[in-house]
Amino acid sequence: MSTERPHRRPTITDVAARAGVATSTVSRALSRPERVNVHTREHVLAVVEELGYVPNPAARALESGRTRTIALLVPDITNPYFAGVIKGAERAAAAAGLTLVLGDTQESAATEEQLVRRLGRSVDGFVLSATRLPDDDLRRAAEAGPVVLVNRAARGLPCVVADYDSGTRQIVDHLASLAHESFVFAGGPAESWSGHRRWLGLQAAADAAGLEPHRFGPYSPTMSGGPAAADAVLASGTTAVVCHNDMLAIGLMRRLAQRGAMVPRDISVVGFDNIVGADFCTPPLTTLAERSEDAGARAVEALALQVNSRAPHAATQLLPTQLVIRESTGAPRSPASGASEAPGR
């Protein structure tokens, strides 16, 4: 039987002994090279390569005060909109040499607050996407460490948001061009910042275009929220509905089909987000496209700046939006063809 001892991973002590320097010098050469003489640093790095030493992340975190890990929290990991945010954030994190951890807050401010508190000491900062936390709680979180918001704005905090003023004008102008005279906004969660901004933008654009807006809800921003929204929309007799997001719009269209209402002949439907699948439903959904992947990437880049500089960067980044017109919108039926009667009643 062989008496050869199993291979042991080299430690920082092994590197220090081979290089003839203190372990603190090895640590500085790896984590703060500017504090080590250039010749000493090159000698230490040569020994590190020779021995195949890999620094312990936990030890480096203790030395530098940084974990090189950041957290991204989203309200609903099953919503395809957040898949874009996650993809962009992961790409930017990898480029910055950061590890990204993901948390699902389940549309709950309490759950989100618990995650922020629990992860606070384990990460260098947070990207909070469509956060449900009140502004005061967000500012308290930012006092403890860097925070960047996506799809939410709060005074004094860096954020990446969509241009809803332009986007809602595009929606209303489209409906007006089709000769709709009014529309219903099927709203999402009451605490949704983006939902509030969308409604304000729709109201302003409707006033400018001479359309009459009505708000229904709140509804769950999921396909399961669609039936209740669809029933209320049918009862109203409206010719057009703008939904909080695409998930709600798709669920609404399914219920309209069950009730015998045809889209867009009886009711035009518009969504927000342009998620994967918005063009697969029947009919394909007209929706406002937001740059979710770009938003996730920019948020991580802004967070990395804070982590590296230890200074806040409270800039707001505004991303453009574009209305993608598909077959779910059309001209309303004339009174002679029965548009005055709400279908499915």
C-alpha cells in the first residue's frame, strides 16, 4: 500500500514561507498591490503561480472588507420581465468580477425587508428591482450599504427607470389614432411605483389627446389576475383596456375569449413590458417594450461604482421605451355593428 500523503492545497503560509516574506505581505500583494514594493509583489506573484495557490474568498473579504458578492432582489422570479433584468445583471456582474445572488421577494415588502436584513452582512450591496419597500425603508437600507433601484425611483438613491412619460403617450396616441374615445387601465399592486407612474402618464396623455381614462383594480400582476379584470372590463362597455403588465393582459385576453368577446373587434388590449411570449398569445399582444436586460446591467454597473468608490452616486438613468404594435389593438366597432353593447354580458 502506498504511503504517499494526499496532495494538500497550498496556503497563504506556504506562499509566505517559500517567498521569505510575512503572510501580511502576501495578502497585500494580492488584495492591495499598490501598497507593496513592485519587486516584492512580482516575487510573491511568481511564488503564488508556482505553488498554485488560490486565495480564500472569506479571508480576502476579511482583509478588504468586501465580499465581491452582490444581491439582486425581484418581486416575482416567474415573471418573464424579470428574466431580462436578471440576465443583464448577471452579465454585468461577471464583467465586474462580482458574484450575483438572487432573491424572490414574492411581491411582499415584509419578505423583501427580511432578505435585505439577512443578506446585508454577506454582500457588498443590493440591486432592488421593482421594490415594494417604502422610501424611508429604502433610505435606511442605503445607509447600511450601497443600493441601486430598478423600475423604482426614490429621492437620493441611484436608479434605472423606463421613460413612462414617452411610453404612455405612445399608447394613448395609438388608441386615439384608432378612434377610441376612452379606455380602462387595469392596475396592478397598489404599492407598485411603476404602476403609479404608468397611470399618471396615461392620464396626462389622455387629457392631451381628448380621451377619457378610467382606472380599475388593483389586480394581481399575473395571468391569474386576468379573469377578474376581464369581467370588470366587459361590464364597463369600454372599447379598449391598458393592462399593468403583459402577464395580466394575457390572462385578461384568455378570459375575454371564454366570455365570447373577440380581441380586438370587441375590445382592444395593450400591455406593458413586451415579455417573451407577448407575440405568441392569440392575438399577439400590443405592448410597451422596456429595456429590462439593459436596466439590469446598468444597475449592477452603478452598484459596482459605489462599492469600489465607497461613495453614493444618486443619478437617475432613464431608458427609452417603444410601443410594439401587434394584432390585439384595432378600431372600435361602430354603433351600427353593436359596439354599444358590451360583449359577453
